[in-house]
Amino acid sequence: MKTPLAYLLPGLLSLLVACSHLSDKNAEVSVDNLKRICSTLGSDAFMGRKPFTAGEALTLNYLQEELQKIGYAPGFGDSYLQEVPVLEATSRVKGACTIALGNETIVFDAPDEIAIHAPYPAEQITIEASELVFCGFGIEAAEYGWNDFEGMDLKGKTLVVFINDPGLYTGDPSLFKGEEMTYYGRWTYKFEKAAELGAEGILIIHEETGAGYGYNVPRNSAISSHLYIDDATVWDRCKLAGWISAAAAERLFNRLGYDIEELRRQSARRAVNAFPMQASISVTLENTVVRNVSHNVAGIWKGSVRPEEAIVVAGHWDHFGIGEASRGDSIFNGAVDNATVIAWAFEIGRLIKESQIKPERSLILFFPTAEEQGLIGSAYYTAHPIVPMSQTVACFNNDIMIPRGAMNDLTIIGYGHSQLDSLFGIYADKQGRYILPDPEPESGLFFRSDHYSFYKAGVASSWALGCYDSQTHGKEWAEKTYNDFVRNVYHTPHDNYDPTWDWSGVVQDIELTCELIRYLSRADSPYPKLYK
Ligand SMILES: [Zn+2]
């Protein structure tokens, strides 16, 4: 599946030879700049950079000043800011949630048996006898020769589907990606697909192994507020979405005469087709709806030859603001998540602009909002971009860079999704580093930062950084310090700036990304292919 970079390589090699003497003269990374930007954005003054708060206004001002300082033009006409309309909805089930089966009516307890919300911009949503249709895993994937919806008209119906994808349940590595979760296994895909098919609702049958977490997670999520892009052009949601607990699903399918485990096994082998369940769901939800506007930030350095084509460097600016105190600290400073990355992006922007080799294509420094709320800013941008997605060559996004010194590895989260992997390989090799494929692909990290919005829009995108093999302290230390961070610091008030950090690993990653950008900004056929 991974084809070599056959058509890129000849050009790349000649460019390397021609430019090797020039790249020596390129400006150097300034660690002072990295520290200055990261310590500022990660300070208490920015109040945890939460969208819609005073912390947003301060962050937007700071990012604009820094873009001006390095000479980048406003990305959106005469503004560095893009308004992102956001809708916040909290759903509450009013009365009973019932499923009618022939003459019988089963009442399901919400949220303890059925965890549903109405991701819809209305204050009351009534679902009246929406026909339930069982649709296997809820997947249509041409590249795997798979279609759970074949021949079904699902308009106005409510789909009932299994979580994850067939590869997990068969253990067959030739089916999807075996036990590695594909995007088709994610609940977000299933929700979007149901909306695309015109369904009125979707219920995912929760199952702990497939979800990777207990039913309490969707249960609590269903009664919490959710943020959505408030824009009809990118609205891709059903009126009703959620989960049914494994026990409740078993009760329902037993009444229909099915053994649910057997049905899952058969579905994973495509031995069963979608079928109407001869049952219908009725429920009313009340939504508390709040409309608000947040902002993406972007600056552009115009290419000298093909300014209408661009490469994007991205890092989300938002974090969690002020929350519950832990050990006397209540400000979620998000220094590692994601102020280090914002600093990384600004230095890349400055170095490319000051390169001896002038970029022929444009470079966009992009700081999306509301990443932590579900990639909202980047999803809005890809629907309303500065440069069309078809002319966006690549997106280099990063997230959670912990400055722990120089690394031997370059870890690619979601390795195997595009030809960028091979390009990274070539340049990492020049640095004496090696590519480490995502060590935990089953956790689906690839789907959880802003490069994924670009990937979905057809652009080769990456989340790549040195992480697991320290040049000074070795692999064990690197893995331990990373895991300690994820367990004890990540998404807590303890994600603070540390003046003793060793930035040499971030410097490596900046130099590496600059090399790729210099190449892609000048190559004849630069668009790296995607793999599904
Ligand atoms: Zn992040």
C-alpha cells in the first residue's frame, strides 16, 4: 500500500545536491524566541487561553503582534482573524425514551441505559416513531470493499450500529487494519456518516473493548454541553445521536430474537446485511443553546512563484482556561499543550521567510481555536480556507511537544497515512534520526489533533516529533518522562512553563520541518499522496 516516493525522489535528490551549500547559510533557530513565546503564552496572565473568555482576546492580540513582528501578512483579507461561529448545546431528555416493538413498548432510562443528545441548533427536538435500522458497523469504505448500507434508504430512520470496526473483532489483519482502529471505527465517523445518509438519528451499541472506555464516558458526555460549528454549510449531524449501553442493547436484540454477540461476529464477517428492526424510537430532547464566536488566527508569507498554492504549519492556541484547583493551582496554562508548539510554528515561519532558498509557494502559519473541543477551528478553516484545499500542498501540525532535549527518533503519529512519512524519513536520516511509527495506533491519536481536519479534506498532514528516544538519557527515560507527563500533567493545571527545559529536541524538529517545507515549496509535483 505504501508506494515509494518514485515521482518525488529525482527532483528531491537534485534539489538536495543543488541546495546543500545554501542551506548552511540559513538563519538559525533562536531558542530565546522559543522560550519567550512559550513562557508568555503559558503564563498565568493568559488565563489558560479558553475560547470566549478574556484569555482569548489576550491570546489573539499576542499572536497577531508576533505575526506582524516576523513580517507575515494577514491571512484573511486584511485581518489575521477568522470568525468561527460556535454553538454550545446541552441536551436533556424530556419524559421517557421509548422503543416500540409491535404492540410492546420498552422504556429506556436516559442516561443510564441510553446516552443521547441532540447535536442540533433547536431548543426542542422531537423524534416520533423513527424506524430503527440495524446497519452492522455503520461503515462504507470502498478501499476495503465494505458497505454496511448497501441498498438501504435510510432517510429519516435511526441507525443502530456496532462500535469500532470489523478488524478488531475478527483479529484478521487483512480486514481493515486488524486490531489497529481505523477512522471508520471512531464514533465521530459513524455520526457523520449517518448524517450524510440523511438519517434522523444514530445509536452506537456501546461495548467496552471496542470503545476503549466504559459506558460512563458516553453517559456523562450526553448530559454535558457540546460545542459545534454553527454554520449550515458544514453542519453534518443527525437530530439524535448517542449510545445504547451493552446491557440495554442485549435486552432490545433479545426481544427481536437475536443473540447480540453472534450478530457482531456475523457482522464482522459481512455474513449479515442491514435490516429494518421492525421497531421505532420516540423521544423528546430539550436543548439549552448558546451561540458564540471564537477566532482562528493566521498569517501568510506569499510564495515567490506560486503564491496561490500553500503549505500550512499549524498549532492550536486554545486550552482549558481556569477550572477546578489541584494542589493550589486552578489555571490550565497549557505550556506543553500547546504553547511549545506555537513557538515551534513561529520559528518555522521566521526561518522559512529568512531562508536563502526562497519559498515558491506560500506558507500559512495557522493557529486554530477550539481544538480541545473537537477540532472545531480547523474543521471550520478547511471549509473556509485561505487557499483551497486542492491547492494546499501539506499541513504540518503539532501538539504536546515536551522540551526534553535532542531525540534519536522522529515519531509519526498515525504513521502510514501519507507520503509525508517517506519525506520525513529522508530528512530525519540526514539528522541521524530514525522514524518511529506511532507506538499506540489503537489509541487513535491520529484523529485527535488539527492535522486530521486537513487529512479529511484530502491534504497530506502530519503530527511528527521526537519523543521516545533521548540522545542523552536513552529510550527508557524518554518513555517514562512522556508517560509521566500524560498521566500527571496533561490537561491539568500543572502543565506549566519550566525555564530549565532543554529545547534542543524542538530545535531538531523545527530544522527538520523547515527542510521539508523548503523542498515542498519548490518541488515540481509536490502533492504527497494520501493512504487510507
Ligand atoms: Zn493539544
